[in-house]
Amino acid sequence: MKKIAILFLLILPILSFAQETVEEKESIIKQISNNLAGSFESNAQWYVNDNVLGNFDDPIPEFDLANKHLRANSYLRLDYSFLDNFTIGVQVESYEPLPLLSYFPEYKGTELSNYYINFRNKKLDITAGHFYEQFGSGLLLRTFEERQLGLNNALRGGRIKYMPTNYLNLTALYGKHRIGFEHSKGDVFGLDLNIDLKEVLGIERLSRFNFGASYVGKSEDFIAPVDEFDPDNTFDTQDFPELINSYAFRFNVDFGEFFVNSEYSLKGEDISFSSASLGQPEIIEGKYFDGSAMLLTTGYTVKGFGVSSTFRRLENMSFFSDRDLVKPGNNAFGMGSVNFTPALTKQQDYSLSNIYLYQAQSPLFIQNYGGQAGEIGGQIDIYYSFKKGSKIGGKYGTKLTANMSYWSLLDATFDQDNSTYTSELFKFGEKLYKDINFEVKKKWSKDWSSVLFYQNLKINKNLAIEGSYIPDDEAITSNIIVAETTRKFGNGKSIRLEAQHLSANKDLKNWAGATLEYVVNRNVAFYVADIYNYGNDIEEDQNHYYNFGGSYTKGATRVALNYGRQRGGLFCVGGVCRFVPENTGLSLNISTAF
């Protein structure tokens, strides 16, 4: 009934003109059209059997059906504004006949997934229903949608934003997380304060000076099947902390050419699981652990040069709205995440540079080989533009970018007998990931440009990628080089050629890749691409992962058709990843907005 009522509210303005004259109807229809906005997106794939990869088989047994080859994820969003200050909206999602491969298995059928009503004026912004929010950098709270990963952790509840002055804004919220088409057992509520100290103190020499403070609480009664947590009923579940209180403080200062952004977060005490090498992970009896996060970003920018650096330390910062989502191996899809701790490394554009990817290591695990408490590290970005007319800059200029990142486990000592640990504040432990990369962009003429990219990385694959928590002293070292050139021919026509090579000391060894893209005009484009694992020690696994297809774009509408073989491994967007198995198929992607 609730869903029907919401849909009725959405179409009510359309029904209201049923008794009006023709002229009045036309006027109302025009008004509705002007006030209605929306989007539609559908990503469908037909998975086929492959004479190299073998017959297509879904890793989820319940999806191994006769119609398992055809999958589609579709999204329809509608937003309607009325009475100057009000907006109402819905999102309908369809996973028919099944969701795409390696998406959250509880995405089934077609459902009204999100709905909201919003009131907004100069000082108030009030939302009831589903909403997205972020406090600061997201170390304590971030809700968002990322369809490529199948993530949507919107909160369903209420949110009030109050801006009494131009230098102060307050946010209060309450809700339950979306988990597929259902919602979390735990409640999330929060308060956020932002003050523009530059305005308050009248500091003219600063471009920006802001202070922020946040509170996030998670409340969850212990209502769950006993065997999920304590099959032998050996300890008193009533001792579990029902309320987790967490806090964050931040300062952002901009001096013009130099800036500093900082944030410190403290997560309240909650349960933790052991990560035993054998058997199932178990709750550590009678032990509760808090967590913390530090983030510091600094930068300096002048014309033609810029440098920025980021340092982050995470300790036991996995934060979920339901306790059972914390259990190792129980939440591979990241559902119910309260906060946001993505991998802080450069997001690469090339296929071979996305084979060895780092995932942030924020959880606490005690036992197994000792344990791990979190991560520590950072990255540096440098940008330099050579002057036009100089020897390197040439007539049209040359741009250089460099990125360096380093991540390790926190240095921590674990007492497995007592299920406790101590950690060092700024001491680096076992190395997880090191990356150095350079990119040179050169424009040779008005219509011809090139890119040269090089990357050297070293990664402890078992820890940083697979999440198996088994140390691997023999890390993978790889070197990647990419050369790309683009030639424009006018009227939107262009051709782009890209060549790649990866060499590694172990694992899958050497790869070669190439892409050819032809843009016919501003509307039509075609491409063909292939990456080849020619260095694999297992000869029958020296596979080509080819793809070809095209797209048509007109205004806000895009249609793309592609066929190819997908390399298995991590697929990441914005530092957040999901695992995709090898597969072959034909895909159709449609998106439009109005």
C-alpha cells in the first residue's frame, strides 16, 4: 500500500487536469513537462559459451537456470517539482530475468526501490524517504549509488538541513540502509555542523577557513538467529553494545596557492571477529574495539605547476549498519556500509594498469597469522605544464603528471591468547602496495596529440587484492608502458590508436594490448580492443580478451553495443571494487535523461 500511495502522489498532478478545457489541459501538460525530470538506464548482457573459457556457468547455484544467459539491470528515475519548493521522486529498478554477473544476488525482479519528498527554501532543506548524504570526506558517513558496482546504500528515513546564516549550516538525519530491496536492522542517525570561520572572523587574507564536526550513531538490538553469532551460546549476547557512538572533526584552510584539509574520526566500540585460518570466523567473546581514522591533504598550486599529497591512517574502520555484515566473507558486495574508505591510489584509464589494483585495508582481524589492524600510507600527485615555445613545450605545450603511492599494514602486536592487540601510531608495518607512474601529454599540432604512460608497482596480492589475509613475502612487481596517439580530421571525426605492455615477475607474467577507436562524427563511434596474456606459464591460459563494438549518442541519449571476452578480476570505480569472473557475451547499454 505504501508503494501504491507514493506512485499515486507522483501521478496526481497528471490526473488533476482531467476535467479542464483543451487549452487548460495543454497548459497543464506543458507545466508538468517543464517540472518533470528523469533518467533511464539499462545494461543488458547475453552470456555465451566460449570454446576457450568453457561453457558459461553462474557461480551462484540458485541462478543456474535455463534462462541464465540473459541478464539485465535497469533503472528508471523520475523527479517532479511543484509548488515552488517541493520535489517528489521515485526510482524503479529491474533485474529481469536475473541481475548481471557478480552483482548482489538479492537483486531480483522489479521493485520501487527509492522514493522521497523534499521541501527546500533558502534556509531549510527537508527530505523524507530515501536520500544520500556525506559528512566531511566520508570517513564516518557517506551514502551513495554506484550502478557499475551494484551499490546503493541510500538511507530511508528523514533529513533536515538548516542554514540560518551564510556561514553556518546544520544537518540532522535518521534512517535505515538499503540492502538490496530490503533495509537494515540497525538504525543510523547523525548530526553535522559546518562553520565558515573566514566569514565569522573576517579573515580576508585566507581564501577559505572552515571547521566541521560530525556525530554518527548506529543502534542495533541483538535480534538475530543464535547460530549466526554464537552457536554454542557460550556468552551473554545482552552484553553486546547496542549503541555505537562515533565522532569526526575537520579543518579546511586555503591560503590561495597553498591549502590544508584535515579530518580525524573516532568510531565507537563494537564487536570484532577472529579470522581463523581454519574454520569459520567467530566473535571475540567479551572484547570490544574502537576505531580511528586520520586524513591529511595538502597542496600547492601556481600557474603551470601543482602538487598535492594525501596521508591516511585507518584502524578498525569497517563500519556497517548490521553486525552480521561485519563478519568476514559475509558481505562481499559492501552492503550496509556507513562510511567510505576507498583505496587512495590513482584511478587508471588503461586496461593493463587495472590488473593489479589495491583495496583499502580498514578492518581489524585478530588471530590467524597474528592479525591486521588497518592500513597507513598516502600518495603524492605532481602536475607540470611546460611553457609553449620552449624546447620541450613546443608550439602547443607539453603536460607532465606524476603520481606516487605507498600503503602498508599498521605496525601492530597481537596477543592471540587474550584476543587483544596494540598498534603504533605512525609506524609502518608489512608493505602492501607501492606505485610510481608518469604520464606525458604532448600536442604536436592542432589536430594531432599523443600520450606516453609508464607505471611501476609492487603489490602483496594476497593481502591487498584477494582479502585472504595470508601473508605473501614474494610480492608481484610489474612494469607497464602505454603509448597513445589521436588524430582529428574535423567535423567531429577522429582516430585513436593505443598500444600497451605489462611485464610482471610472477603471477600471470606478461601482457600485450591494443585499442583502435574511430569516431565517425559527434554521434557515432566504433572501437576494437584486445589484451593478450602471452607470458602466462600455463600455455592453455595464454588467452586473448578481445572486445569490439560501437555507440550512438544524440543529446542526452546514448546507445552502445559491444561483444567480447571479459578478463576475470577486480573491477573498481572510485577506489571501490567488486570481483568479476571471466565471461564472454554481447552487451547492450542504453541511457537517456530528460
